[in-house]
Amino acid sequence: MAVAVPVAVMLALGLWGLDRGGMWGDEGVTFMVGRRTVPQIWHLLHGVDAVHGLYYLLMHAVLAVHPGEVVLRLPSVCGAAATAGLVAAIGVRLARPRVGLWAGLLYAITPLTGHYAQEGRSYALVAAGVAAATLLLVRALEGRSWWPYGAVLAVTFLLHEFAVLVLCAHAVTLAAARVRGAVWRGWIRAVGVAAGVLIPLVRVSERQSAQVAWLRVPDWDTTERLARDFLAVAPTGIVFWTSIALMLIGLGAGRLASVALPLLLLPPLLLLSVSQFRPLFHERYVLYALAGAPLLVAAGADRVAGALRRLWLEGRGVPGARRAEAERAVAHVGGRRELVGAVSGGGPGAARGTGDGGTNGVAAHAFPEPPTTHPTEPLDSSPRRPRHPGHLTPLRHPTRLHRPLRPHLLTLAGVLAVAIPFLHGLPGYRDDRSADRRPENLAAVAALVGREVRPGDPVLFLPSFWRVTASAYPGPFAGVRDLALEEPGARSGTLSGREVGPGELRARLAGVDRVWIVAQSNLLPSRWVPGDPADRVKLDVVDGEFARGRQYVHGRVKLALYIRRMLPQDPSPLMRPPVSAATPAPAPPRPAPR
């Protein structure tokens, strides 16, 4: 139940509003590439988007079932649901069932999680892969094989190479657990296999680094925004500060903190640091690190609940020894695994000894197995009976102590506490399910083309990336004349197709007196100088020889009619003021997504 409930909640939230409408630019690329043949995808990856190669092949299989907007986003929904379940499983394994339940639910209701759960991109699947690898790391430290861990890492790295930063977090976890050399050797072998799979991808993607040239050096505002998105269910107010407080308390949760804290901090901090010299940072590239926050918050809430329970027992006059027995009994009945001092050096099980144990050479105090003695065994106080080191002293009247503790009511209270910030932020969740909350709505732009552009009218895409609009929604563009296109993207092994040379494009533009532009909304006019020669011709000719007629803006994309300039006494009846709001300040257009 501790795992199944977060999975169900995340599935419900992910499916809610999944049919919001049009794709935006990056989703349009996924849709366009996923519908190509496997040889065409392979051809594309040699020149662009190699970092998403495995994801595009996966989406090729998914979209073969049914090419549509909802199906495009379903893998991300499933990835987010899997991550919520894996976060819960980590909490159960490192702490107790209620910690896992609370952590999984917190992950499911985090707004950033829900946003990327509904994106037709790879980031939710990468988060699932990292969470699965983290759980397998914990299992390996308890004596299981390292090879499943290495295999999951390899697949995750191929989904997105920046997932490799999680290795730094896992290394810190091993150091905090003070494992022996045999464990380090097993981890290094597994990591070596995964890194070996990644090396060819890194070499290819390095040659394609111009795709992220649109990224900027992150500043303090970027860091603060990331912290607010990652560290709390709500970015401001009492919910935010309560989450921060519980997270700080959760730092004392022994081995859970030794897993969750490095996962939360190291990948974002490393990418932010590198980006000061070579801009590579975007929050979605380290979305997987978000899993550490709900684990710490849930652990902190559990520690607060434990302190309140002890105060309550003291108020009821329960002696200290019997109170400790009661807490151990309830922990055992709930399937608790002791939290011991991997980071804080403390925890209920610290007195059990620190001898080496386990088939993998890991220190026994770092990841011990749960006790095997049931607290309700018949009492035998004979001093001649040997006692197992993990033996729990049985209770004479267990039910008398179990009833006042009410662990199930405590778990339910935590679930209700999680529901409060979700209900408070419900309007924001609802707004995020709108297509207007994405950078653009390609379906709306295509619908305008179908309504405004006549068959045979010339069309230009500026920059050429926005040809993705016609690739994602080809129907409205049937019959229009793409002035710059020489060879379609699927055949040329490019995202947007190969365009004619500057001289040919000038000749084609000289023969038209009106042209429709699908362009980035802050272009024309603009001080931006395109790097592509064909795009420079488009900008120079249209901006210098044509005058803008009507235009329609949807986020980062606009559809505008440009008419060749005429004498003042013969104004065109089509020249009308634009119907859109003022466009933002000029900025270099974003190239193909990464």
C-alpha cells in the first residue's frame, strides 16, 4: 500500500488534463521524429539530437500504436508514476512504511513533477531511471548483485547524458555508509559498464553542442527559482517554510539522509557550477534530483511524530523502559528497518553493535536487516535462555500499549497533511493543465494557417526550426508553398529540412508580392543577426522590402502576413493594425531543443 497509493495518485494527476490540446515546440519535435522510420531517425542522430536518440526510438514504437497528443505524453505519465512508487519504496526500505507513503505522495503532488509528467519529452523517464538505480544501490549495499544497478544506469544515461551526475551523489552515499573496499570495487565495476555505454554518446553529442547555445549563465535568480521548485510543494508561504523545517529535521534520519541529501543537492549544484563557465543548466536536466526532497521531508515529519508520541507517552505516565519497548514493538509490527548512523551517527539501532556483516562486506550498522523476533512471543524470563543480539523483549500486555499509540491513525494524519497543500494549490495545478501555460501552442498556429492562408500562398519559417509547426500539424499547411524548402527533414536527416541557398531564395522572394511568415514572435523587426545564411536573407528581404499586415501571436510563435511595399497613394486594403499584444524584447531565437 505504501508504494501503490503514490503510484495511483501520480497516475491520476498525470492523466488529469492530458488532452489539454496542442503540442508546443519540443513536443512537436518528439512527435515529428517519432513518426519517422528507424533508418531516418538513425540518420538524424548523426547530425542533431543524439542525446535523445533512445527516447526517439522508444517514441517511434509508442506512436506506431496511435499518433496523437495524448499517446505522445503517456510515457511521461507512466515514468512519473513509476518514480513516485520508487521514491516510496526507497522510504520504506530505509525507514518505515509511513515514511515511504508520505514521501511518494509528496513527490506526486509537487507541481514540477506534474508539469513534466505531461510533457512529451524524456525527463520524467530519466527521473524514473535514477530513482530505480538509487533503490538498486540500496539493495546492493544490503548484499544484492551490483549488475542490475549498472544496467539501469546505462539505460538512464542513454535517455539523457546529464543523468551521469547522479554518480557523484551515489559515491557520497557510499562514503557516508563507510563501506569496505569490496563494496567500492563492485560499485566501480557497475559504473564502469554504464559509463562505457555512455562514452560514444558523449562524443557524438559534443559535436552537437550548438543546440544548447541558447542557454545562459545561471544567476542567483535561477538558483532561487530552482530551490523553490525543488524544495517544497508550494514555492512560498507556510507550506514552503514548513517543508524546509521538516527537511532540516530529516537530515538526522541516518542512512535515509545519506541517500536523499546527496541526490537532492549534488546534481543541481554540479551543473550550476559548470554552467558558470559553459552554460548547460536547465532545471529539467536535473529533474531526477527532486526525488531527494520528499524523502527528507517525510523523514523529518516522522521524527517529529516520534517526538510527539514520546511526549504523549510521558504524559500518560508510561515508564521509559516500557516506552522504548512499545516503540520497538510498533516499529517491528510496521515492518520497520532501523535508521542508524550513516550520517548522523545515531538512531534507534545504533546500540546493536558495529561489526561487519553481509555478504557484500558492507558495515552492518549501515544497512542492517530487520529483527526477526516477533514482539508477542511467549515471555520467558529464564536467565539460562540465550538471547539473539537482535531479540526484542516481548511485552506482557502488547495490546494495552499498541492501542494508545495508534500508528495507523498517525499515518493517516500524515496523508491528510499532504492533502492540505495540494488542495490549497489546486487552482495552480488546474492552470498548468492548459495549453496556454506552455511556451507556444502549435495547434493554434496551425489552425490560424488553415483559416487565413489560401492554397498556393507562399510561406517562410523564420528561423527554420518553426517548420516543426507544419510537421506536427501538416493538414492546414497542405497546398501552401514553402519558399525556402529544398529537401524535407526526413529525407535530409535534419529536424527542419534543408533549405535553398541565399541566391535562390532571393530569386524566389523577388517573384512574390505577399508572403506569410511563421516566425519567432520577437523577430521582424529585430537586431538579431541569424547564423544561417538563408535565415539572414529571409530577415533582410522581408524586413527591408515588405511591410507587415495582420499578425497573430501565440506565445513564442507568430503568424504574420507581409506585403511588398507599395506607393503611398495605393495602400493595400489588407494593411490593418496587428491584433496581438506587444511582443517581448528581441532575443536570439531558440534553436532545436536538447
